Amino acid sequence: MTAEKFVQEIAKSAAEKLYNQPIAESLIQIQKTRKEFEGDYTMVAFPLLRLSRKSPEETCKEIGDQMVALNSQIERYNVIKGFLNITLSKSYWANTLNSITQTDEFGFTKPKTDKPVVIEFSSPNTNKPLHLGHIRNNLLGLSISRIMEKSGKRVVKVNLVNDRGIHICKSMLAWQKFGNGETPQTSGKKGDHLVGDYYVKFDKEYKAQIEELKSKGMSEDEAKVKAPIIQEAQEMLRRWEAKDPEVIELWKTMNGWVYQGFDKTYADLGISFDKVYYESETYLLGKSVVMDGLNRGIFFKKEDGSVWIDLTSDGLDQKLLLRGDGTSVYITQDIGTAIQRYNEFMFDEHIYVVGNEQEYHFQVLKLIMKKLGYHWSDALFHLSYGMVQLPEGKMKSREGTVVDADDLIEEMIETARQMSEELGKLDDVDHGLASEVIRMVGLAALKYFILKVDPKKNMTFNPKESIDFNGNTGPFIQYTHARIKSVLAKAVNAGFQVKGIIKPEYISNSKELDLIQQISQFPEIVQAAAENHNPALIANYAYELAKEYNQFYHDFTILKEPNEGVRLLRLSLSEQVANIIKRAMWLLGIEVPERM
């Protein structure tokens, strides 16, 4: 039971005894006491005034007196206007720390249900490498998956790869024309970068052909349609849809190169999936559902044969579901995929981690599923996130417009290396171990800086700011963990007791109480992050905990403390702070080194 719930139950019992009637839990409003006031938790008196028929101050006083009489763990109280500020005893907090110490993976809940949460994220195109936007997507997807899992849900992580369409054919055609048989092996390039380079070459050749046609008197719109290279790409797409063996073979080969490249980037980021879907296998799934909806009068057909849904009565507009030539669009695919996944997993919730430019798309998808009669349509949730970009000129993009994920990862690790050399933090560490720590620090800087921002907000990723060892950064939190591990190792070497039962009299100051209270809140933070689909709650909790510990470390001795009981408390507290930092950072997909 959380401290807040504990206080609420005693306050409820006190009020029921005073007013001689059952009282709804909603009337007992408990919140953390603001820092400028004395107390741990505050009860708001105003909802109870109609029962007490007294002033707010008098109501607070009589409830406070009753709470002290009911439970010895309520040490004292004070009244500020209509607010009852309650202080819990040292005994309560000592017992809390002992309970935390004896609980395996404190803050984490084992899965309670067989109905999983399906989380779709990444969803790359196979015509170019993963980029900065994909990094935010993947980090959010992984973190939300871990948070949901440790809040008590069974989680299935899925990826839908966009491996078909005109954009894929553009890379394939450019490789045919300009590649001279180049492969990842002969070029020394990752496969996704190689294919991405040909996508750029197609675009350059396409623009050149448009300009040439315009110079001959053709309008720009007409030139875009009649440029020979775009017509060849469209013909290649038609051949692909007709299962032409030559085109299919080339498609498989080049996609294979891309997948090998993606796998390397995913591994560098610590990303994995339980199942991968491919658009080439799923894009036809929704067509039969749409035709059924047409027959049932839910959809309608226009003169050109295209199928639409009219959502104007729902405050939206008309939405295309099938083109006149019978080919499907993205929403058709998503309709079929959602049904397939529900039949496959019977999910409790389906989360789509997709940028905020697709908010309308998912609003429409959910509404269509409801109109089709699928009772689980309310389980579809769009985790919408804002754009992420870099300060201008900070990093170079291969294409001039998009920052490649691999470039960014490499740059962050190199920045961590330079920072480490400047500070001399790893001078006495084995070279192999030092390289591993540098990798952890570089990736932590990247991941934490992105995840500490509310997903809904646009953000600018600043590489140098992200790696500061003194700010709200991943490396600062990692360093706190390493500092604690060093203290604990020295304690063991000195023969000090690190584990043991904490007695109330061992608590010697308010900073120790603050730390116990802070670590006790971890389970609530995990649950809140899961309910709000927001890793930023975990990130900022980890930072506040690390900051509080560092202040404690600065103000009080640990190893040189002469009182054995106080020293045991401080070592036990230190160990639990390190444990919770490690768990919180794991939820963010971040590793914490034992030393830095």
C-alpha cells in the first residue's frame, strides 16, 4: 500500500467515526504536501464541510486529532486554512524502507492478464536508412513497451515494414540504371544506406528530366508525369504487382540489403520485436472488409468505382478506402491489419506509435472500425508524438534534409569519447571496458534527452547539451549510479554491514526521510507512465531522484559516519536508490555502468 493510500484510509476511518456514516473515498482528497509547508501528505477539508458543519480549520483539527488517536504511525499534524498537513512517523518510513529492501524488483508488477497490449512502432520504408524521426519513434516504442510490461501487462511488440510501393521501385530502378552491380559488400556501405543513395540518385535524375522537358516548353505538372524515369518506375510497380519474376527477385535482393542494415541500427539502439509484419503481405487484407462494408451500406461508391466513407456527420469529411482501379490505400491496409491482430492476439489495447501528422488518419481508423461493428475499436490508441530536429548545422545528413540514425549514434558515441578524455574519467580503466562505458554514455545521452520530453511536444535534440554530466541528462543519472556503486564497494571492502533491518532511531535527518519517500513513489510513477503512455514521467523521476541523492551525498558522510545504525541506513538507502535508478533507466532502454 502506498503512503498516500495509507493516509487516505486512516483519514476516511477518522471521518466515518466522527460523522457516524460511510464516506465515499472520493471525498478524502490526499496529495503530497508542498515543500514550503511541514508535513508529508495533505488532506483537503472542503469536500467534508457539509458533513462536519464546521469551519475548514475546525474540520481539519478534529480529523487530525482522530487520525492521531487511531494510528500511532500518524505522528503529528498542522492546519493551514482548509488543509490538514500530516506527518508520518519515522517508524512508518523505516518499515517502508525495510519493505522496499525485501521486495524483488520493487516498483515492477508481474503480468496479470493473458490479454496483451499490442504496440506497433518503427514502421520504416525499405528505400532509405532509419533517420532521426525513427529514433524518437523507436525509443518511445521500446520504452512504452517496457513500462506497460512492468505495470502488469503482457506486451507484444510489432513492426510493420513498408516494403512495397512506388518509393521502393524508385530505388530499384536507379540501381538498375546507375548501380553497375554495386552491393553492400563491394561498396563497404550498410545495405540501407546503399539503397538510400540510389533513392537520392533517382530523385536527382527525375528533377533533371523535369527541367529538360520544361526547357522544351512542357508545363511542370505535365513534365512530372511524362518524365521517362517516373514512367519506368510506375511500370516497374505494375510488374511487381503482377509478380514479374525478374522484378520480384531484384526487390527481394535489395530489401534483403536494407533489412541487414536495419538490424544493425536496431541492435545499436537495443530495439527488438516479437513479430514483424510486411506491407507486401498485408496490403490486400482490408479489401474484403471494405467490400463487405459497401454491401452493408456503411460505405459508398463513386462514379469512378472508388469506395468512400462519409464522416461529415461526425465532424470529419469523406475518406477514400479503395481507388477506382481497385487498389487499396493505407487506411484499407490498417483496417485489415487491426482485424488480423485482434484475431491473433485478442488484445486489451493496441497502441500505434506514429507521428502527430497522422492524428487524423487514426481518428478515422478508429471511427471506421466502430461503424463496422468491432466492439474493440475503443482499444485502438494512437500514441502521437511531435517532430524532433537538430539545431541547424549540428550534424551532417547524407541526403541534406534528414539526419541518419547511424550518423547520430556514431556522433553521440564519439562525443562521449571526447568528453571522457577531457574529464579523464576513464583513464585508469581497461580499454575494452572503457569503450563499453563510452558506448553506454553516448547512447544514454541520446535516449534520455529524447525521452525526457513529453511525447506530444515537438523538440530539438542538442547533442552537446545531452551529454552534460551536471544537467538533466542520461550521463548525470548514470554517473550517480556509478558513484553509489563505488560507495557500496568501498563499504564492503571496509567490512561494513550494507544490508540489515532499519530501526526508526537510525533515521537522523530530513534528507534521509525525503529519499525514503522519493524511492517509495516509484511504483506510482511506473503506473502513471503506463496510464498516460508517457516515458517522460519515468525520465524526470529518475533525474529528481539522482539530484536528491547527490545533494544528500554532498551534505552527509556515509562511510565515515561513526554511528553504525545511521551508517547502515545510509548504505541501505544508497543501494535502493541505485536499484531504482537502474530499473527506471531500463524502462527507458538505457544501460547504467557500474563505474564511470
